[in-house]
Amino acid sequence: MTIVTDATTKEKKKKEAIHPFNILFIVILFMAILTYFVPAGEYERLTNDAGQTIVVDGSYAQIDSNPAGFLTVFQAIHKGMVQSAPIIFFIFIVGGAFHVFRDTKAIEGAFASLSAKTKGKEMIMIPIVMIFFGIGGATIGMFEEAFPFVMIMVPLAMILGYDSMVGLAMVLIGVSAGFTAAFMNPFTVGVAQGLAELPLFSGMLPRVGFWLVYMAAAIIFVMLYANKVKKDPTKSIVYDVDQAREIDRNMMGMEKITKRQVAVLSVLGLTLVVLAYSVIQFGWYIGEISALFIIMALVMGLVYGMGFNKITKSFVKGCEEMATGALIVGLAYAAVVILQESFIIDTILYSISSLISTIPASLSAGAMFITQALLNIAVASGSGQAALSMPIMVPLSDLIGVSRQTAVLAFQMGDGITNMFSPTNGLLFAALAMAGIPILKWFKWVWPLILVQAVLSLIFVTVAHFFIWPV
């Protein structure tokens, strides 16, 4: 008996996924080791009339080395938590609010009532949902704002006969594809064009064409996988994970939606309308959106007849479920803190920029895309990466014969594509935690799409360089 138990224990250890905390701590250690081999350096920076901090081209100079010490590595974790506190608490609030929503079982009731109409047509939901989020990413710069919907789409996808990966992908792949191939994103296209001294949102028509192709590739990828899972659930890459979930796949058709659940769904719909309108018109961000979700949870609970005590308990339970995902964001930020405090980010940027200047003009546009993709691993913020890199990439593009519009395109494509696998993108890890999907399973599933998107990005940048915006 003891031998069998030991063997079983060993087998469980082999199958157990690596905890995301351990993966990110390895990344932090790797960044710390880099500080001993990469020279410290700085660019001069100045603030322009728009209040933006920009890098002064040609001002790079090496400074005294400041490698990360033993204690520094662990201090960076705390500093990363502090720097990312707005996002961490946003995740807690969203988790709490949507747990209240889930406790009303409004979604299950809605799909139970609509089961007859949707039977055999479930696949149409995938392009509709992905296009919705793709438009959000392309126009208003939606990215982290889409993550709360993961908690809705994962159980919905499973009720429809798919798996949790499809639910996550509809949100995450949809918004990421839209964000990457954006045509009106104020945080990437807008900031980059401003720094490049181009008319705001100019060159929109080619970008819309790129967006359509990019979205089509993403939608086809998800639909092909979803169709495979629909035919044979055991083909799901997260089959073992989903078997442990408390979701009744036979709920559709068992109960009809109640009037209270209709009211709850109405509150959700109104919340989404207010969210979209306010982001566009008033520039709402994490603080305002968090307040909106707290109000949503409170109103939903009261409409459903839960009472204040039950609402509070449900909200707290949701926060508990989000603890891992929220703390992952802080750990990811810790890796960036290491790079910042050791002053090697500018050295990495300088080295890559110098390399590009030696590449033939015919390949330089693609090289700029690759550069921006690598840089995004160190600088996770789209607008932050634009402010850091474009003041250097713009004069560089002038020197090597690449138009400024193409330089902006290379930036936005490079900035977006690594969001789906970057180890410093805490929001990605938070979304995976929300969906309950192990990191390694996600990487294994998504890499073919990333490869396709990388090829498409290189094609877009090259076509733009030679045929759309030639110098």
C-alpha cells in the first residue's frame, strides 16, 4: 500500500504545473543576473510642451554600474507590488464584483432559456465576441478593461460545449489582436504619431485593412480549435483542468431565466454601455472603472434580493479567488523594477538601435518591428514604450530610409504581439489566473497563433515600407 501511495505522489508531482510565482521569480533572478553583464547607461530626457517625457537622441552615455544585490531582488518584489497597486486592487474589485454577478446565476438562466435558439449555432458567438473586443482594442485602446469579461466568457464557453481556453481566447485573443493592429488606439498609434510629428490617426485606411486580416487570422485560429473541442472534448488542452470546475454542462434547458435575473443582466448591459461611453468621452481608467464595478455589484445584489451581508460575503469571496492573479501583477512589475534601478533599460535600447542602423534598408523596417517586440518585454506599457523608443526610432527611420508612418506601424505591431507571452506582462498572468488556466498550457496553445501573427506583422511592415508609405 505504501509503495502505491508513494508512486501516486510522485506521479502527481510530475503532472503538477509550475506555479506562476515560481516562473516569475526565475524571470526576476534572470533580470538581476543581467545587471552584472549589461553596462548601465542613460539617455537624457526632457519634457515637451505636451508634458511628455521624451528621450534625447544621441545623448546616451554609460554611467556607473549598479547591479542588483541579493536584498535588492527581494525588495523589488515589494516595490513592484507598490508600483502596480492600482492594477492589483482593480483586479480584486473586478473579481469581487463578478463573483456577486456569478452568484445570481443570471448567465446560466439566460442560456437555459436560449438553448433551443442557439443549439447548433454556438460557433457564431466566437467571431461576434472577438470582433467586439477587437474593435475596442483598435479604437479606444481597450486591453486591461477587457479582462473582467474573462470571468463571464469562460463559464459561457463551457456551457456552450467548448472549454475554458475558448472562453479566455475570445476575450484575450480578440482584444490583443485589435490592440496590436489598431487604427485609432490613442495609447499606441496616437502617442507614437504625436512623437513622430505625424497627423493624429493618419494612414487609417491601410491600418483598417491590416486590422481586418489580423482579426480574421485570430478568429479562424480560435474557431478551428473550438470546433475540435466541440466534436471531442478530450481533445481540449485544458480537459483535465476543466473536469475539476464546478460548472454544470447540462444546465441549459433545465431552468428558465427569472425576472430578477433579467434585471441583473440589464444592470450588466447598462454597466457595459456606461463603461464604453465613459472611456471614450471622459477617458475613464482604472479608478473610475473600479468604482463602476463596485456600484454594479451592489445594484445587482440588491436587485436579486441578496441583502447587504450576502453581497459583502460574495464580494469578499471573489477577492479571495483573485489573490493569485492580483499578486502575479506585482511580481511581473518587480522584474521591470530590477531593470529600471540598475539603469540597463536604456543600454538595451541603445544596443538594439545601433544594430538596426547597420542593417540594409530593405530589411530595416522588419528589424524595427523585431526591436519593438523585444523592447515590449522590458517596457510593458504601450504609451510608455512609445515615449521611450519613438524619439530614437523616428530620427533613426529618417537616417535609414524608412518612413515615419512605417516606424509607427512597426512600433504598434511590436508592442502588441508580445503581450500574449511576455513574462513581464502581469495582466496576462492575471487573466490566466482569472480563467484558472496554467501558464504553460497557455503558451503551448497560443504559440502557433503568435507565429502566424509575427509573420503577418512582418508582411504588413514590409508592404507598408515598399508600397504604402515609401520614402
